[in-house]
Amino acid sequence: MSVGDQRTFASLARGPRALRALLTRAIHAGRAEPADPADEGRAWANARAAGVSLGADVRVLGRPRVRTVAGARIELGPRVVLNSNPDGYHAGMAFPVTLLADRAGARISVGAGSRLHGCCLHAWSTITIGRCGLIAAGAQLLDAHGHAADLRYARVRTRLRDEPEPIQLGDHVWVGLGALVLKGARLGEGCAVAAHSVVGAGEYPPFSLLAGAPARVVHTMDPGEVLAEDASLEELAHLGYEY
């Protein structure tokens, strides 16, 4: 495969067995036997060639869509979950996890322990998700509009491409069902985005609830009131949540 080719996991891995081996060391695909070692070795080599790096214990449920071009990178940290399987998910899932880094220099980085469920991340520049993030089904993170959005260019819009701006999500950010996070959005630690909200460019303070289209900060919590990441099981039980 030439350096300039677009590369998809489906074409690289040659079937679901090698595809699963390509994406994770510890596959949860509803069967007990491990992937063929030869398939796994070839798949890992192809993953590196395609600009994809995987941390330990990445989990893949269902079959995601992942694409890079030469010079682009996709980085999945340890214990990341890519869930494209609607079975057992608590809401509808219209499409699989989709990761597109289709410009030279584009980068998608997903931090340790984050979970992506039937969502789309499309980077022309950079999309960064911190540790332990939650991206719900139908959510889309797009670091460019595709075409120039300014109404001055309405008559020539089809001939103009938009310039991307990085998207950055801090640790523990939750993007709700069907929400849209647009270029230039920078969400601080612990932010939650309400379902079907549209988050535009700007900096949003940590532990804020964002809602609406366009999204606005409707509540911000004092970081001192937020439960610590290493909270004990007794503290969690006291809150009435399952753990």
C-alpha cells in the first residue's frame, strides 16, 4: 500500500477476526478463543503503518469505522472502549464509532479509560479527549465546518473549505446523546453536555453543565464539592448509585 493511500481498518485487517486483533490486545467479541497470532502480528504492523497507536487493554465492541491518511495519527490510550454494538446500550445507536483523521497532520487522541459509544470524531486538525471521558451515541466532534460558514460566502460556499480549530475535552467530560461539539471548543474537567446540544468555539469552565443550541453554561459546580476520583465504595453507596 502506498504512503499516500487512505487506509481503513476494514481494508487493512481483511475480515472481522483480524480487525479485532488490529484494534485491541484484549478482545471482547463473544468468543473464548484468542485471535490467530499470525493475524494479530500482521494486524499490529498494519495499524502502526496506518498511524494508529493503541494502549494496553483497549476494548472493541462491534465494528467501528476508522480512517487515516498519510501523516495523520489516531492514539487510543489504555483501557479505552470503542462500542459500536447497540445490544445492551441504554439508548438507540444509529451508527458505529467513527474515527476519521483525514488530513496530513490531523490527530485524534483519546485518553485512558474513556468510552466512546456510537459517536463520530472527525479531525482535520486535532481532537483531544482526556481521561475517563464519556461520548454518548450520536454525538459528533467536528474540528471543522467542512465549508466556509460565513454568510458572506453563501454564493461561493461550495468552492471554499473551512479552516479547522482544535477541540479539547478535559478529563471526565461527558458528551450526551446526539450532541454536537464544534471547532474551537475547549471543555474543562468534568463538564457535561446535555443531549442534542450544540457546543461552539470557546472555553468552558471545569464542572459545568452545558445545554442548548447554541449551548450555554447553565450551572457550574465548585471543584471542592466534586467527589474525589479515588472516593471509597462507602461514599458511593451513600449517594445511592450502583458501582
